[in-house]
Amino acid sequence: MPLDESAQGVYVIAPTPFHPDGRIDEASTDRMTEFFLEAGCDGMTILGVMGEAPKLDGAEALEISRRIIRRAGKAGIIVGVSAPGFAAMRALAHGVMEAGAAGVMIAPPSTLRTDDQIVAYYTQAVQAIGADIPFVLQDYPLLFQVQMTPGVIRRIVQALPSCVMLKHEDWPGLEKISALRGFQAEGSMRPISILCGNGGLFLDFECERGADGAMTGYAFPDMLVELVRLARAGERDRAHDLFDAHLPLIRYEQQFGVGLAVRKHVLMRRGVIASDAQRAPGGRLGQTAVAEVEYLLARLARHDARARLPALG
């Protein structure tokens, strides 16, 4: 089903599994897709920042998207289609929607500086891909260096009906969520879905501020699913207790430059992917970092059985 403003829950950000020689690992891709859906995720977001999208050529991006969409069945698959030019964006967007994607995600280029430039860019992007394709507005100023105020997000939402979701990754960003929900309550902005990223680092309070769930890629997406469920049920203390147990590993995984290596290592340890390899240029964890992650997993296992993993061989 096409993505709309009612989307909620967890749309996990999926990494792209690679063999050590850089080839896409299709078997791990299938296993990863099944794992995420069995964990209770409502959907997946692929070809995002943590999906190493810029390292794939156009044919690879379309093929892995088709593979995941086929495997996921009725689950909603959102595909990152951000590109330097609109021709490539349009080609990938049309290809994945024809394959059955729920929608696409578009990040702003780092050259945008003013509110008018931001609104104009998204207007042109919608003209390029077509107003019939639902899209996710990605707001990640820490990485893209584009500052979207609540006011400019409202302008985009009001001007472009195909904008149905905000991927909220501002930091600090709790007040932004409150401001956007305030616009919605007063009737100055139509309803949209808000899913939050940043590795889940603030998800406990983001849900309380009005977020509909998570769109992030922490290596324990089953925990994110449980946390969102507890928050929706009003079980505040249980939600925070669960979050607090995972926070040291969430924090470690959130480090710029090594976060993907940590995430892939833990997913490999959980048996989800066969290798923690990244396609070049990329890095791997050093021995000390691996030991630190293993220490955090052992500590987490005292509180959450999902972290009880066989000893590292």
C-alpha cells in the first residue's frame, strides 16, 4: 500500500549486506529482510545513509530494492532516492514504485541555505518524480548541514500533498516535534507521520512528544518495536527501563564514522548477516573496539536475553 500520513511503528533503516570482496550478499539480504519483519517492524527503509547508497550504481540500487520489496510482501518499503541530479532521482523513484515500494525518501543537498531554497528544492523534486509518489522529508542537519525550522517544514507539507512523513533527525529536536504537533493541533498544518532517527538515541522522549515511531537502524530493532509499543500503551516506566538498558550500546553505535561498523558487527553476531564488511571506501572495527562492543553486549545481556550471544570465535 502507498505510504500515507497514518504510518506508525518502526520502519527500520536497513544496511546493505556485502561480501568481503565488495559484492552484494543476496543471501544475507534475504535473511536480513526476514529478520526485520519477524522482529515486528512495520516496514523498512533502504538505500539510506547507513545503506551505503552512494556506493551502489543505478542498476544495483534498483535490483536490491526489487529483491527486498519482493521478499517483504505486504510490509512497507521506503527507498532513499536522494541524488545529485533529478534525472537519477526520477529514474530510481519510478523504478522502485513500479516494483511495489510504499514511497521514497528525499534528503536535501548540503548547498541549501535559506528557507526559500529548501522549499524550492522539494517543489522541484516533486515535479521531477511526480506528485503521485508519496515521499518522506529527511531532516538530518547534523549530516546534511541544512537547517529546517518547524516553519519551513510546515511550508513544505502544506505546499506538497505528496509529503506524508517527516524523518526527524534533528538534535536537539524534541521541541521541533512539539512545534509541529502544535501546528497540526491548531489546524495550520495538515497531519503527517513523524518517525525518528538518530539511532534511537532520543526515542524514549520523542514518542512522548508525539512521534509515531522510529525510522532508524539500531542493531536491536526488536527492542525498538517493543519500546514503541510500550510508549503507545502508556507504560512509561517500562519503556524507559528498556531504553535505559540499551542506551550504552545505542550511544556507542551512534559514533560518527564507526556507527555502521558497530551496527554491522552486532547484526553479524546475531546471525542476521554473514559479514560485517562495508564496500570501499569503508572501515572495520579494530580489536579494541570489538572488545568494547562485546563488553557492552555482555552487560546488556544481564537485562535483555536478546543480547545473549555465543562467545565470539
